[in-house]
Amino acid sequence: MTDNLERRKWPRHKVKIPVSFKCRGIQNLSRSWHVGETMDISVDGMRVTSSSLGRLPLSSELTLLCFPKKNSLASYIQEPEPLWIKGHVIWQDSDNKVLGLHLVS
């Protein structure tokens, strides 16, 4: 069975980073920011959980503002600055309030 094969090109790393995100171009969702947390991250994707978001269409564009903690990065970084990231929804588990995102540059 090919269903159980790993489809990702890059490994995911379990990293919990607080995020705020906004959905672009979706009526009623594009005006408000939602709060969540990353569950894991790779070079080109991430999994995000948020209790405040309903169902999104696949390929919806999200703008995320990530707030890394100092202890999750190299010790020589004094105060990590927030980071802007854009991504597209590639899957969603509405029951568990989890999104899978493909990151875009």
C-alpha cells in the first residue's frame, strides 16, 4: 500500500512556536487574526493548531506572524524578532483544529 509512505521531501521537526495568522481573500476570515501554535516545521511546510478557526478551502493563503522563543534558538541570539511567513493550506483536520501548510516565498 502506498498510503503509508512518507510524501514529504524534508523531515519535520517538533517545534512549538506561538503564531498569529490571517486568511487572505476569504470573506469574514480575512479581517481577523487567529492565534495558534506550530506543532512541527520543515523546510517547506508546517503543521499549525488553532482553536479559533473554522473550515478553510484548500489552497487558502495564510499570512503568519511567528514569535520564536529565545530558548528554542541558538543561545547567541539575544532577542529573536517575530518572523513573517506565507503559506497555503494543503490539508485540514477540523475535528482536531489542525492545518497543514505549504510555505511559499
